[in-house]
Amino acid sequence: MSIETTKLELMHLLLQTQKESILKKLKSVFDEEQVDWWSEMSKNEQEEIKTGLEQADQGEYIPNETVLKRFDKWH
């Protein structure tokens, strides 16, 4: 059975059920499987993002329009 078929079957079952207990169980499975992308990053990557956010807060950034114009010749 393909993953797409399984998804469709689960969607059908989900839409048909009126049992709140089943819905809560399914929700808890998804909550447990949720990965925090921040914790998946290296410390170096986290520091680079923090630095970038601090620079942006201080107005030290290049507007998106300027960047797009700079790279427009490759489009």
C-alpha cells in the first residue's frame, strides 16, 4: 500500500469518526512526533541567526528590493 493510499484512508476514517477519544489520540501522536527545527540546528547556525536578527533589529540590513535588483541579471 502506498503512502498516498494510506493517507487517503486515514483522512476518510478521520472524517467519519465522532469519537473524541480517537481524535485526541491522533493529536497526541502528531504532537509527540513534532520536531523542533531550532534544536536540530548546530550552535553555530543558531548564533548566526541570532546575530542576523540583532542586526536587523538595529536596521543593519539590505532591503529585499535591493537584493533582487542585484541578482536580476540572472533571471
